[in-house]
Amino acid sequence: MKTQSMSPRSVTRALAALMAVAATVVPGTAHADEDDEPKKLCTIKDSRIDESSGLAASRRHPGIVYTFNDSGGLPQVYALGPDCRTRATLTLAGARNRDWEAMALGPNGIYVGDIGDNLDGAWPYVTVYRIPEPSVLRSQTLRATAYRIKYADGPRNAETMMINPRTGRLYIASKAFNDSLYEGPKRLSTSGYNIMHKVADAPFYATDGAFAPDGRTFVIRGYWEAEIYRAPGKKIADVSVPSQKQGEGITFTADGRSLLLSSEGVKQPLWQVPVPANALPARTTGASPANSSGKDGAAGSTRGSKKFSAVSLVLVAGVVILIAGLFARRRGS
């Protein structure tokens, strides 16, 4: 009996069909770039939050992001859950919301920057407040510690404040046509003035910024884009930001692999944007840090391994068919 052979064209068609099946049945294979696109996480529906000007992702409470209202509002910080629902309201006792513009998490608490100066010099000094991050997340009043801030080269309008999580050092970026990045003293003092000195230029019209959780990089955003730096003056990546009504807030997620962005306005969405590959934190060999949703950060890598395994099996099957077809063809000739 003569063995049925496969022509080279038939083998090619079989392999193409297998690859099409692989792209269809294995999630993420056909459109691997979809995970790199900005996505809306949720919408802030709390009517009290209508001018979100800053963000800070908690590393103590997985999935929690802090925000506040711009100038003239109550001296309060709102803790938002992964669904953007307000989980707690923290009132700063002894603080005043003259022109709150930025916030950051430091080694010893939550910092809020009353650093706005729309008249570019109307205020002889500005103030940074600190409250401890509560171990139990519930609405409460916390006594604020105040630090008075001055710039070595004169008053500045600013909306960007960052705290290095490793050193606790304060950084502020001015908001103007010739923006500058200023560095504070090693330790802030509650007496006298804390003088900020220029250490580098800053992006045009900076509206917010944040250090990565490991303290090795930081991001500064404007209305149209964001930039990631390894150190002052050493940019390593550009980040496109989604279109927003008045985009001002930005922070890293707790695992440092994404950025969260907010905007002023009522019922504005919270966006998540992936950090470019060359600016990602180094992976540790221990337990993966929790991401912004509070789930194990290793889940993404596990899914990736499963995708790779499935594709590999399909390709191996294709090679087997190819060899079998050529062998049958040889026997039949």
C-alpha cells in the first residue's frame, strides 16, 4: 500500500494554521503590546475630591492611594482603594490648605506640600506638612508637623514635591518656563527655615513628581508628558501620559512597575501607565512586592511563563508534523 505523502506546500499551510491557533488561544500572544498601553483603573466619584493635585501610593496598605484637594480646601488627605472609593479621610490638625499642590511618602510619614505660589513671589516662604501614616486605615485626625521652606535664589511657584524613600531628603521642582529642581537639607528642621538649593533643570511646567519605591529613580510630569530620571539631570526615559482635563498627580505603584496619574475636576479617572523597560526596578529573588491592586506582583511573570509554555508546545507540534510529512514524502517517493 502506498503511503500518503505531504507536499511542502501542505506542510507550510499546516504550520501557518498552527501559529494562527497559537495566537488565538494563548492570551497576550497576538497583541503583546496591549499591556504597555495606559488604562483607566477607576473613577474618583467622591464629590469632595474635585481638584486632585497629588498622589502617593501606600506601601503599608496594599492598593491604597492617597490624594487631596488643591488650594482653599480642607486640610485633609483621602485614602482611595483600588476601586477609587474613599476608605478613610485623614485630617491634618494644625495645618492650613493655603495652596496644597503635592504629596509624597517618606520613611517617617505622609508629606503634603503647601508649595503653590501663583504670583511667583507673593509668599516669603512655603510650608511642608508631615503626618504619620496610620497603621490602621480609618478616618481620624492627626497632628501635623510643619517645616518652613525657602529657596536659595528667591521665591518660586511649585507643584512638584518628592521625598527620597531611602534618605528622606526633600526635593521640589518649580513650575515655570525655566523650571528647576531643588534639593533640601539632609534633615528637615521645625525651627527656622529649610533652604532649598538648585541641583538641576526640571521639565517644562512640572505639575507633580515622585520617587520610585526603591529610591533609585524618580518621575516628574507636566500636562503633556512625564520624564524618568536616574539622578538629578540624568534622564533615562520619556513617558507619554493620557489626555486629562488638568493632569497634575503622579506616583509610582507600590511595586515600582507602573505609574498612577490623576487630574483635577469632578469624577476624573485614575490612570495606570507602565514604566518603560529601561527604567524598571531590578527584580528581587525574594517575595515579590504587592502591586497597586494588592495582589502578588509575581502573578504577571507566572502568566508570562504559561504563555511561553503554550506557544512552545504548539511550535514543537508543528516541527513534529513537518518531520513526519517530509518522512512520509520520502517513503512515498
